[in-house]
Amino acid sequence: MPDTETHDQHSIEEAPIEAAGIEEIVVKSPLRCGSWPVDHVGVVDCEFAELTKATRLHLPDLRKRYFATCLICADEHCHPRKWEDPHPLQGEVCEKLFWTPTLIARLTTSDRSDGSVNVAYHFEISPAGRVQNIEIDSHRGVLEQESVLMLLKRGAARTRFEPLVIEGAYYTITGIQDRLILQMELSDLQSW
């Protein structure tokens, strides 16, 4: 749970509860960690999804069943379907089945960046289950865009995904959207 005293990383809204005569403080954290760890001091507050071995045992059958529901494919290239508010659960299920890492190397380096980062990016998962073709869509913060791209690439090099194989064919998953928001100042948040 985010620390409500850390005002430089979180925005605080007060929502009074009239009936009980008690004020409730809702903490909205702008922290978004992306799909894999990067060498940044802000990731200490992050948790990353990783498929367990037990889940991976059922993955081939589940992927085959939800292949056409979750992905739009041509040849050996697929991209995620867009799920809007009426179907948020379907989008979450698709994300877990097709682009949740199976291995995330934990960070051990003490040489980490510490500037604010707000970046939207997209990437692909190769037929071998590796991250490739990371491209930045938008970028804000004190770190230069090239530095942010290097952070993403170094973290991606330590991350593995289960290769997408349906009926013997290996697929590349393209156009996976992600966002990384770390250590943003309140002044940065107000200008969104």
C-alpha cells in the first residue's frame, strides 16, 4: 500500500463520508511499473506479474482456446485486440495468457537511475519469447528519451515470455502497449 506521507510521488484526494462523520483519504498512486523491472530507484515499490510453473502447464490449452478471442493475426504476426470498458476482464485474461512474463530477473545492480520517468511505449514478443522492437510513443520526465529506452532494453534483456505456439506455428505478438511512470513530482502530475 502506498505511503500517504510521500507527497512527491502520490496525489491525495479527500472524500468525506457524511453519514459516519469520518473523512476518508483515498490515495491515488501514479506509479506504473511496466511489464519488467528496470534499473531505476523507483522500482523498489513495484510488483511484477510472472506466470508460475503450474500455470504454464495449462498455458498451451488455454492459449489455443482464447487465441482468436485475444489476438488478431495475419501470417505469423498477431496483435492484441482492444478491449473497452464493457469487457475489462477479457483484456486482463488475454494479458495474463499471452503477454505476462514467465521469467523476470531480479535487479541486483546498485547503479540505478533516479530521475522522474513517464513513458508510454510498445514492444513485441518474438517467436522465441524475447522482447524486441521497443519503441517509445511518448516521453516526459528528467531522463532523456535515449536513457529511458536503454533502461527499458536492459530490463527487457533479463525478461522471458512463453513463446506463442499454436498448432506447431510460432507467432510474434506485436503492438503490446505499456507504460512506465516512476518517481514523478507533483508538478509533473498536474500538467498531465
